Amino acid sequence: MTQPFSPQQEGRRALRFGLAALAVYLIMTQITLAHLHQIAGLVPFDLRPTGYGPVQARNLLEALGADGQHYYLTRQLPLDLLYPTLFGLCLSAAIRWALGWTAPSRITRVAPILPWLAALADYLENLGIASMIMLWPALPDPLIHASAAASVSKAGLTTVAVLVFITALAAKGIGRLNRA
């Protein structure tokens, strides 16, 4: 049996998952990705929203060396298995909360899916990164291009999902002001 929509419940859910996502994000950006950047002297794959080409991918993997590649596989990527789901749960609930779900419409059905599309792109990016590391040094260019495309998709979909949330939040605020 489906429970009725509760804005308060969605708000609490968004907050709980948002705090968990923030904790994982901070660990990744301040510890694991920072460490990878320090080892290689180059920006890690996860932090390249505009993607990368075969030369950049090979340069990064070479600069990481065996120890850095192992660290990427055993420290960064396991954390990045948690983050996309936490992000999806948080932002999807936040969008539902901001939209209010008062009248089912196309936007109230589609908007909460956007964070999950971003999460899917993040998982595809992670799969690409893991594959590149495991295949190193024999990297096929199509794998690099696919991984880079996933990085660009993740960044674009995340941006759209956040903008939808901000727009819904602004509309909710304006609606409250108009009622006051």
C-alpha cells in the first residue's frame, strides 16, 4: 500500500540523505581526491566536468603510478559507490518536497528522476575509471571517450537537477510570500 505524500517526510528524508551525501562528498574532495591530485599533480577523473581525451587520461594514469591507481580503485571508487545513491535520494526527496506534489503533473513526475539520471552517469563514470585503471597501459580510445562522456553527462545532469530544485524552491518561496 502506497503512503500518501508528506512534504514534512520528504523534507526530513532530504535532510538525512543530504547530510550523509555531504559527509561522503567532503571525504572524497578533501581526502581521497585531494590525495590523488597530490600524487599525480593532475586533476583526477572525477573532478573533470568537461571530460578528458586519450592524452589526458593516459597522462593521469601514468602520473598516478601503480600506487595511485591502487588507491583510486580501493579508496576513491568505493566511496564513489555510496555518493551517487545518497545524492539521488537527497535531491530527489528535496525536489519532491519543494514541488509539494499538490497536483500530479509531468514536472512532478519527471523532475525527481533527474538526480537518478545524474547518479547513473556517475556510476558509468566510475565503471569507466575502474576499467581504465585495470586495463592500463593498454587503454582503448573508445573506453576513454565513453568514460569522459559519462563525466560530462554526470556534470550536466547534476547541474540540471540542482537548477530544477532551486527553481522549485524559489517558486515555493514566492508562493508562500503571495499567500502571506
